[in-house]
Amino acid sequence: MARRLFEGNSPAEGDRILYPGCGGEAPFAKAVEAICREEGYPLPSGLAVENDPGLAEQAEGLEINHLRLRKVDFLGPEMAEEGPFDYVLGNPPYVPIEGLSEEEKARYRSSFQVAKGRFDLYLLFFERALSLLAPGGRLVFVTPEKWEYVETARPLRKMVTGGGRGSANYHVEEINHIEEDAFPQLTAYPSVTAIRRIEDDAAPADLATRIRTRDGTSHRTQLPSGGESWAAAVRGKDLSGMETGLTLGDVTVRVSPGMATGADAVFVFSKDEVPKGLSPKWTRPTVSGEELTHGGASNPQSVFACPYRSDGTLPKESELGAFGEWAARHRERLENRSCVQKTGKQWYAWHETPPMQDILRPKIVFKDIAKEPKFWAERTGEIIPRHTVYYLVLEEGVSFDQLLDYLNGPVAKEWMEAHCQRAANGFLRLQSRVLRKLPVPTRVARERQGALAL
């Protein structure tokens, strides 16, 4: 990363370098000193920022000649006036929104453009570091690759590919996807990103980005602007010919994950071990992702204990009958669920209220995480998928079989491999938000389109 920072951009006397969240060992600062010594470069004046008292104390004891340490919050107001820097080098902390207090979330949302939705702290480090970068300066960060395509990072993608005349903007010079196990304690799919700050009137003619992949290949691409996902461009997929004007979201009533009960150990049984009194009125067949892999959706081996009526309403406790007698044996466990404690749900309800009028229809089901996308038909409309299974319900007039064949075909597979988020070991996350954007051929919806024309 330090060598990439100086590639075609070696330091000169008076240059400044910033190390956000330097850590106790300050490895990036050590690397910079080693490279400058080896290449005969003058050492830039370095500022390391570390807010953790223990790590800051450890860093203070290091013998790093070019370094000054500030024990402040890199995202706080103290840093806003510290720039500009000719170089920024670091590994921002990965802290999801669940790890932040309500006060922190409110403060960050009021101070940072990229603090939208369920933001991660490393996105804010990007924004602050970029704001401190001098014209012509370069930033090199290692982060999870998912900022290239997740919806939460849309404002950051827009920031580094947009910019108006006369205002500062940026060129994403390179994205290098490094080994999956580079951080053994994390499943991060890390990438190293190099970004240069430019002025509009000095923008180079070629703003293509060099992409290095984990299989050792590389290519150059033009990243989409406006914040949209970079996934297809980064993965070298030209899918522009797929656009039909129709998406999966247009031809489906619902693309959703299956039901979470908050206590599957209580509510789910093998179909051969249903407690007496529950079947058949108080049970529904169900299927998990693991069961899909081994048996598809035609013969589920599990059932839900289900208190809900076919219209989705929940009976009063006095109307539960045999279900209530069975559930009472597990009442303490069910009352301790967050949906009861925090949101006031009935103690015998599921964590999520099932949309029975949609879910009890013929549907196409698929696993939420898969090595390769695969879709199964659930034609009976009787099965309620569990939370490891997603399902899609078709609009009237859409051909079930044609859509199923298309989803299992090579064109849709290529699109999903280009756009879906990566999980561990090369698996794909088949998220409904992404799949709704999948282009579909018009032939699957001819009857629906004809009906709309009438």
C-alpha cells in the first residue's frame, strides 16, 4: 500500500502525510520510512491520529522520525482544519451502525454526507480523509470491497465519481482486491483503493480505473457515476445488452426473505415429530436453505407451529386452544425474545408477522446465500419459507415456468454474479434489493403487459 501511494508520485521536501487511526504499532508509518530510506526520498511530515488511549500510548513509544501523534477522534471537529495532506494512508476501522451509540449516530448524520442509512464507520473515514487531501494528493485505504456496490455506500461512490466544474473532485485510480484471508479474524473481502484528488480544470483525459482481481488478472474500466453500483464494471461484466425495460421487481408482487420466529428451536419441528394437538390446524409446512439444497421445495421435511390465520391475523390468547396449551410450556422462552420485550408483540407471536396473502401462493424460492444461484418452484402455495430462504411471488399474467427457467439460465446467472454482494468463501448474497433490479425478458410478462394495455 505504501509503495502504491508513491507510485509515480514520490514525495518532495515539505510534503505532508496523514495516518488515520494509526494503531499501536503504526505499521503504515514504518513502511513509509523504510521505503523513503530505500529509495532515497525525503521523508514527508507525518501526522498520526489515534483516539484509543491504550493504542495511542503504545504508538508514542515508537521511534518513528517523521511522526507527530494526535490523540483525538479522527471524525471529530478537531481534525476538520488539519489539512491539506499530500498523502493519506490507512486501514479505517470497520464498525457497523449497531456498534454506535444513538448520540454518535445523530452526530455523524449531521456532520457527514455519507452517513446515510445503515452506514459503517469506515465510510466516514473515507469522507473525512478525502476532505483533508490536497489537490494532486493521493489516498490509499484498505477496506471491505462491499463499498463498491452496497446501497449504504451510494453517497460515497457518488462523491468520488462526481464533482462539478470548479470544485474539487476525485479519480479512483485503482482498486486492488487482495486475498480473502488477509484479515483472518474478519470476513471482509478486502480491497485496496487508490484515489487522487484533482481540480476540474486539471482533470486527466483518461479517468479509467485499474481493477486488479483476486485471480491475478487486471483490466481498466470506467466506473459508473451518480452513486450506482460499480459491481459489474469492477467484475469486468458488460451487461448493457441485457436491458429490456423490465425488471424482476416489475413482474413480482414480492421478493422477500422467509419468516423469522425469533425461536426456531421452539416453533420448528420435523414433520414426523409434531406434538399432539398441533396438527394440522396449527402447523404449516416450511423449508430451510439447507433443506432446499438436499431436497428442493417439493417435499418439505419440517413444519412451523403457526398461530396465524390464513388472512395473517393473530388470534387472541383465549382463542388459541391446543396451540395455547402447547405454547404455554415454552412461555418463558418466548417472552424473552426481543420482539416481545422491545416491540410489545404477543408472547406467542412470531418475530415477524407473515404476509399470508402473499406467502400462501405459488412462488419461486431460493437460498439467501449460495455458491451459485439456483431457484426452485413451490407450486402448492402451502409452504412458508424460513428466514434462510427467499421467495418471490409473481404478478398476475407472468409466466411462472418461463421466469423460473430464465432465473436458472446463464444470462441471469451472469448478471447475479456481477451484481450480488460476496459472502465468505466466494458465495453470493441474493438480496431482494439487488434482485429486484435484475432485467427480465419481455416474453415472461406478455400476458401481464397485455392486461395493462387494456
